[in-house]
Amino acid sequence: MIITADEFREMGFSADDDALLDSCLKRAEYTLMGLTEGRLTAALTAGGFAAEYVKQAAAFQTAKLLREEQRAAIGSSERVSVGDFSYSSSSEAAADSGDTVFDMSMQAVRLLKAAGCLFGGREVSG
């Protein structure tokens, strides 16, 4: 993993559910690896500022995933009873908010760019 739960907390982030945190840490790593086409490994191996930026990017992406999971859990279902009449309703918080399947923390993107993990060049034909 890019960062551990302890490192996540040492950076000032918090999480109440350890199992959910572990899941989000893994998903953040998958997301960042895919976005950078695996360049994270080289930055982490090189150490220095690049490695620190990658770790911070993983923390910000994990925090975003945690917020989305918590928001989805809060708005998931409701039960209403009036006398003998009762009904239940459920909603998809992610669908209502317009989130996409691939949603990045913009702070994570900025940190990955500073770490040199995002390639922004163009091919020039001549």
C-alpha cells in the first residue's frame, strides 16, 4: 500500500471505521496507480519530496472516498410509520449527487503533478 492507516491519521485525517478505512486506502491506491500508469512506484522508490507528495495524494484520495462512503450510508434508507401504516424508502446518494465512477480529489491530482507522476506532454509530428 502507498500509505498505512497510521500514516493517514498522522497526516491529520480521521476515520472511525477501520475496515472502511482499509478498503478506501486500497481503492485510492488502485485509482492513483491507474491515473499515473504506475509511475507512483518510481516516485516512492526515489524518495524525497516526490514520495511525500504521492503519500499525501493517497491520503487526500482516501479521504474523498471515505466521505463518499459515509454520505451514501447516511442517505441509504428511511422508514416512516403513521399508526398502522408504514413504508420504507431508499435512495442512492452517489446517483443523486452526480458523482461519476472515476472521481478524483483535485488536491490529489495537484500533488501527483508536483511529484512528476502525471505526464502532460504532446506528440509533435514534423
